[in-house]
Amino acid sequence: MEREQRKGYLMVFAAGCLWGTIGLFGTLLQNMGMNPSAVAFFRLLFASVLMIPVLLVKGKGLRLFRISRRGLLSCLLVGLFSQAIYNALYMTTLKHTGMAITAVLLYTSPVFVAVMSRLFFGEALRRNKILAIIINILGCILTVTGGQLAGLSLLSIGLLTGVGAGFMYATLPVLSRIGADREDPYTSTFYGLSFGALFLFFIVRPWQGIGAAFTPSMALTLLGFGIIPSALAYIVYFGGLGHIRETSKVPVLASVETVVASLIGLFVFSQPLGIVKVLGIALVLVSILIMNKKTPERL
């Protein structure tokens, strides 16, 4: 069982690394003339379409397209809350507060996951878990801001939508455990992404978000976007989630996304990575170690 747990933790960690490339693809697509809302929609659309041949080959037919009612309901909720509404709130926050504050507010999610896991699954809030969450949030704040919060104004709507985005982000591991984790990872990934794309189609009206011609380079970038931080990341994530008993550990492990995004910013886009950001990265890694430290099963 412990071996299975470690496998699950490693897979969620790997999914976080893959999600860390979202900024790379998103920046490239926006530089090509696509607005953030359209980027979010086409990410989910391409990912769900790419999952179709995977399911056909993996299931040797239509077997993996079959899903229980409970699993379908879970994927529907994941698509609505953890994909569509999350992305809509994220983009609204980005508009009002900028990238740094948006990322900080997003990583309030471990707190929400810990609380919901306690309420819905009866998971104990042990000292190491609480400490890891606090260190994790601090590390994420330092990583994405470099400690430079002064001068960044928090408009009330941006604050509300940012915390809302963090909450919706936190619903992914919780809603997935309702039923999606009982399905094949490929199946739950396909339906979650498909429902998310469907809801986003009506929420953000993506056809209005392409400000430039749809070029081959844009299509190729969208293909990579649909595979690496989308279809593949969610397959690995859902696969790992099925091996993990404590849902509250999931967002802390996946927060390595922030570290990977910062390193990509440094090496690809030459964004500065000062001593404060390095400290933030170290704190994120430390929080992951603390979260996985064995402690007595006490409240």
C-alpha cells in the first residue's frame, strides 16, 4: 500500500511539472494574437479531441468511452467547476490584478482542499499538514512575486475572483474522488476536458478571441498545448489520484507547477530569478517533504 501511495504522489508531482509549462504555451499563443480566454478554451478543446484516438487505441474500441452515471456526474462537475468556471475566474482576476497577484491568489487552494477534505472525507488536519500548507503558500507567494507586492493594487473584484479561482482549482481533487477516480484515468480525463471545453464555449465566446489569422505555427503550438500540460498532465494526475488516500496532500504536491513555471520564465523568457524567488522555490519543495512525513494519526 505504501508503494502505491508513493507511486500516486510521484504521478501528481509529475502532473504538476507538466502543468508548469502552461505559461510557456500560453505566452506563445498570446504573442501570436490569441487572447487569454480563447487560449483557455482551445487548450481544453484540443486536449479533449486528442484524447479520442488515445481512448480508441487504449481501449481497443469504444470500451473506454463507457462511464458510470456516478463517474459521468463527477466529470460533469469537474468540467463545470474545476475547468470552465475556474478558467473564467482566473482570466477575470488576470485582467484586474496582473499575473503575479493572480498566481498568489490561486495558491490559496491548498487551504480549501484541506478544509473540504476534512469535511467530506474526514481527513485529519495533522500538524505537519497545516505547517506544509502554510509554508507552501508562503513559498508560492515568494516564487511568483519575488517579494515585490508593494505597488500592486488589489481591486475588490480581483480579490474576490482570485480567491474564487483558488477555490475552484481546489475542487479538482475533491470532485474527482466523488466518482472520477473510480473510472479509467483516460476516461475521466476525456470527459472532464470535454465538459470543460463545452462550458467554456458558452462562457467566453472563443470565436471572438482570435485576433490574428489561424496559422500552422499557431495550430502546432495548440497541439503541444493540448498534449503536454493538458491531456497528458490530466492522465497522469487522475492516474496518481487513484493511489492517494489523503486528498489534502494533492495540491501541495502539484504546486511544483509554480517552480517549473518560474524556471521556464528564467531560461526561456529571461525573466529574472532573484534570491527571494529561489527561497520561494526552496520553501515549496520543503512543504512537499513535510507533507509526506509520516506522523501519528491524530487530529
